[in-house]
Amino acid sequence: MIWHSSDKNAVLNYFNVNKLDGLNIEKADIIFNDLTNKKKENNLILLARTFGKTFTKTLNIVLIASVLIMVLISLFTETAIQIPVVIILAVLVLQAICTVIENRFFNKLYHSLDDYKKYSSTVIRNGQEINITSDSVVPGDIIKLKFGDLIPADARLIEANNFRCDEYVLTGEIVYTEKNPDTVVPDISNIKERINMVFAGCSVMSGTALAVVTETGTSTELEKQKINNYYLYNEKKSDMALISKISAYVVGITASIYFLLHLIYTGGSYEQNFAITIVYAVISSVALAIACFPESLPNSISLIKSIGTNKLLEDGTIVLDDHAVKKAASVSVICADKGEVFTTDQYAVSKLFNGKKITDLPANTPDSSDLMLAKLSVICSDGSKNDSTQQAALKFCQDYAGLSAEDAKNLYPALTVIPFDNERKLVTTVNMVNGKPFAIVKGAPEILVPKCIGIDGNTALKINDLMGEEALKVIAVGYKELDEVQAIPNVYDLESDLTFAGFIGFETELSENIVKTVRVLEKASIRTIMITGDNLNTAMALARRAGILHDNLKYITDEELNNMSDEELDREITSYALFARITPANRFRIVKALQHNNEKVAITGSSVFDAPSLRKATVGLALKNDSCDVAKNASDLIINNTGLSSILKTIATCKNIYNNMRSVVNYMLSSNLGELLTEILGLIIFRVPVFLAAQLLLVNLITDIFPTLTIAYTPVDTNSLPRSNSKTFTLQSIAKILIQGFIMAMLSIIGFSIGNKYSIEVGRAVVFATIGFSQMAQIICNQNNEFVFKNNIFKNKHILLSTGVGTALLILVLATPIGSLFGMACIPSNLITTVILLPIIFIICNELIKLGFKLFNKYSKPKTN
């Protein structure tokens, strides 16, 4: 059935449900269990396919076929096999097992975040409304939707009342779609035309509705789009795809050259027929290609990202978007809310102005007018859970008037509540006070004061400015008695001709280490911008104390911003560090203007109205897990710990993850290049393979598996944030890869020439040791760009453990009869010093490379006057 082109009753009949009763709970459980079992089966099938893919890759097929051909030729010609066939196959099996373990580990880490991406949904089952997690919704469920809800699944609308949805995640357009359940649209129609449907991941912007769920999980339009985008990104645009493509050409050409050289130099050197010589050359060439092609690199990158994502989770940050880590690593501007980032968001009543006098606390005792002002502020509440000023006013009332939250609710019941919004900047309630209805209004002083009568507005606003200059958050309160309570309240009538009750000034402290954090961000070329709904004077005082508003940086209000065209804002945006009394529409404009100046923007938010700017930003940051579901869904990251230092730590960790990914790319490519050059140059110089096929596969297995896991655990340093750079390759990184690979090859050639004087088997053992130990040293040296003697090498215990295990395995192969299975002999005691010295020389060369790049960067920077 095509849901959008079917009548709503036909869809209900298809699922055998009605809107009043919904699904039977037992039936819903059966459907849910079936879907869960299918997921488990798919996971097992995926693991089996991962194991099987190792043996179905072209290079591995060629290698296995060549080995089998050699075995057959040897049997028919009664010729001894020159290579350890079983060893090669065993190494391939080990590689397959390691790949499966890596994938299993990756999937476990990836799905560990699923619980944090769930949200509550209301469904009707057995005729009752119940709240369940979004992942428990099944096809056939009747879902109930209201303003602010995040839609859990694709569904066909049954009923709708003034119902509009934000479908930006699917359409990319910030236009709220009016929905109509009675419409039937053609079979072939796009998302925007399906006005009788709602879609997973979209949000409800107004009204209420009932809908029957049609698709869940990966069958929803959102998940289909994600899969397509993931494919396009990974297959066409990702750096890993480019690396694989270039590496395939380089390795393919090199392996072909190696095959020809192998035939030329070794064709007559074996006591065997020419067929076996050809097959042997094929096996050696393919083994070289397998060992030197970075086939496991994409898996390694995914694994590092998963480990880093879970590190973020341990620190209180949840990653919601697959590409969030890379985007956060490139951030150049942070636009943050004052109350959630720059201050502790813990307020206390500090100053009261009742229209006649100012009362400072705790130095003075509040009088009856002050207490009435505070009570009115407490009574006028829209029930927001995150209103810290409401909690502060309530504490003041409890301390000075003995009025609790329960007392306020019972003594002054609310008949009407008109919530705060960013356009009105007011909260209005109608409460019964001493048996009479009163409209009570509170909010921004500059908005409320003009609505009051019998007051000198200019004088009041000057007092508001003075309180703001003391960094106080100021809330104005007004009221009026009503003749009657209207069934449908008129906001204009309720919020006009008010009696001025006064101002309440709330004080708060700057977040811990805010000044230090701002400086660390500045050193990393990351600007910090304050966006707030507060009074300009209050925001300016806090911004100066935080170290944001300085030098030639400017500030601007929402009203002034409205008078600027988009072109003017684009030109001026980089000179502003503070935006006060900002509405959601202008938050979006600010992000857009910054991006027009090639800035990578991170912005914070927690409400429904923040969603457009969160989506538009390079990185959307939902602060605290109690942010609304719509804000969280529009974000890339959820940071549960408030404060700029938490954002700094998150960005530092993302940069660290991306640096680790670059380190793995650098490590694998330079190591593989070293192996490739060693084999090619060794064959040209010595006219014999300096590495056997099995040796290549073994050293590759030992030195590639462990580093991937351990580089991911490189510790984060929030005191020295690297500059933003989301590029996998730079000219310097390419140069570093080439130089390291060449040095490794030269040292290996030298090692072979020394060991070959004893025997070719000893020479190959020295090469195996040189490359193996040099790569272990490379892991430690490349933890970051600092010199190895400056690093605390014991800080990253994971790297020490992995290099220790890798070194132990190399020694095990070299010092026991295991080495003979791979065509090596035990290294004579008088060559032990050489084996130790060659990797040390590699470390010294590696440090000299760092010194060279540091000097180049220092003296190549343009001089500034």
C-alpha cells in the first residue's frame, strides 16, 4: 500500500486498528519482538559477511588461487614447495578474525549511543494513552502529537487541528508545512506534497494530531535519506575513498613492476620449473600488494571515531550526527547563550525596585511592596523547568514571606497561562488573588514598562540600565485586575494598561575558568560570541568580565539588527562579539552571516525556536539533556555539562579524535610505503626478495592491528588546543609520510646488507626486526607533534601496552623457531646491537623531521607590523 495516496480509513483497516483503541498491547509486543529479532539476525549475518569478505577480495582471491596452483604444480611435478603455504593461509584467517573483532567492537560502541537518542512518544494502546520510548513505536500504533513533539516514525494522519510541521531535516527548507489528513495525494509525489503524512525526525510547530504509524526504523524516509547521504559521502567525497583510490593505483603499478623484477632476478635462481617460479612471483607480488595497500584503514578510522565518541559520552557529550566529530574539529566561532554557557545559571535575588525605592539584599530588609513584587513574579509562571530566575524568586519568597511553590499554586490558582516566547519576551498568567482575577505579566523591562500606566517610563528604564551595568539579570513585573475571565484570552488586552509592580535584579556568577577558557580558544583562533535574550547592559558587563568584549569588538541589539540588511550584516558580522535581546530569526541570520564569511560555526540552543539556527550551524550544540526533543534532534551534539569549559573540552576531544585519525593515516601510509620501498629497492640492489610473502603479511598483521586501537586513546589536552584544520592531508603531512617511509626503507636495506653477510635468512630477520621495531617506535613518537622527550610517554598506557605486546610478538617470532616457518633465522648475538640501533636511528630521524617542520613553520610565517 502507498500510504500517502490511500484514504486514511483504508490505512487504518490495513493495520486493523481504530483511532480510539489503538493497538492491542500484546500485539504491539509481538510486532516489536519480531522487529528486534530481525535486527539481531541481521547483525549475525553482517558479521558472517564481514568474515567472508576477507576471502572474496580480489587480492586475497588471487593469492589463495596462486597458492593452490603452486600446490597442484608441486604435486604433479614432485617439486618441493618453496613457501610456507599453510602460514600464508593462516595469516589470512587471522586477518579475517581481527577484522570481525574490530567490526564487532565498532558496532557495540556505535549502538551504545542508541539509548541516548531515544525520546518519549505518546501512543494509544488498549484505549489508553501511554508514554513509550521512540524506538518502541511499531507499525499500526496510533500516535498522539502536539506542539514541541518530535515525530518518532512515518505515519498517516487521521486527525489534525491547526497542525503544522517543520520538515527541514528532509526538505532543507525552513517552511512550516500545513497538514491535512483528508487529502489524498498522487502515488508519485515528493515529501513536501505529502501533506497527509508526518515523518520521523520532523517536529510539530503548532496544533495537535492523531496518526497511524506506517514505517519505523530504517524504513522511514529520514533513515533512507541518511543511508543515501552516507553512501554518497563515503563512496564519493570522503578522504578515505580518495586514499584508497590513489593507493590502489600506486600499489598496483608497484606490484606489477615487482612481479617483472622478480622474474628477471630470480627466474633462474631456484631449482624448480618455470611454472612454479611464475606462481611464486605472483604470490610474492600479491602479498606485497596486500601488505602495502591500506585496506583496513576505513575500518580503523571508524573504530577510532567510535572509541572517541564513547570518550565524549563519558565526559557528558552525546554525538548525534555521524560527521559531528569532523565538523566540531573545524570550528572557528562559538556562538553561545549567556545563561547556559557564560554563567552558572544559578541565580539569587540581589536588588528590588518597587517603583519608588531600590532595596539591596541582603543589606536591607524588603518591605511589603518588595514582597508583593516577588510573590507576583512567582505566581506568574509558565511552568518552564529550566527557569532559574523563577527558582531564585521562589527561594526569596520562602525566606522572607514563607511562601512555598505549593502555597503559590493553591492560594493563587492559574486560570490562563500564555507562555514566554522570543517575540513578545513576556509571560502572562491570569490568577485568582483574594477571590478576584488578575492578569500578571513579567518579562523584559523595555517591553513591559511601555505597557504600564501611571509611571515615569524613562526613569524606570534608567534604573533598569543601572541594574544591568551591575551585571544583574532584570525582570519587570506588572499586573491589572480583570472584570471577567475570557474563555479565549486576548493577549493584547491582558498585556496592556498594567500597573507597574517593579523590577527584580538577579545576580549570578561567571562559569568556572571562563576567562582562561576564552583565552585558550583565542590561541586556537576560535572566536567566542555571546548571544543572549538579556538586557544589553547586563550582557555587556558579563561579556567584559569574561574577556569576550575587548579591543575593537562591538555589540548590537536585536532592534538594531533588524535595521541591517543581510548584505550589511555579512560585511559587519566579524566585528561583533555580543548580540543582546536576540530573537530566533536573527539567531539564524547571525549564523548565516558568519558562514558567509567562511566561518565554521558552533551554536548552542535548548528550545523549539532554537532548532533552525542549530540546523544551520556547522555544529549544533544542545545544552543539557533536558533540552526539548526538537532542539536535541536539530543538534549534532548534546553537552550535558553547562559552561564554556565543557564546550572547550568537547571541541578539544573532537580535534583529538580527528588528529588521531590523521595519525593513523600517517602511520599506515608511511609504514606501508617503507615496506613497499624496502621490497622494491631490496630486489633491485640484492637481486633477491628481502621479504618473503609470509613475512610481509605477518609484520603487517602485528604492526597494523594494535596501533589502531591505541592511537585512539591519546589523551586530550584542553590547555593547548591545536588550530582548526579538518584536512586529512596537508603538504607537510604528505612530505612527512614520504620522508618517514624512505628512511624506514633505507634503514631496512642497511640492515639486510649487514645480516646477509651471515645468510639470507639472517638478513631477512634483521629487515623484519628493523621494520617491526621502527613502526612500534613510530607509534610512540607520533602521539602528537611535540618532541618525544617532551612527551610523558607513560601518560597513554594504552599505547605502552600495545607497543609492548607488539614488541613481544616480534621478539617471539625472531627469538624462537617460529621465525624459521617464515623463512628467517635467529639473529646472531653480535648483531643484536645493530637490530637495536637501527630503530633508534629511525627515532632520531623522526625527531629531526619534527624540528625541521617547526623551524619551517616559524620562519615561513609572514611578518606582521
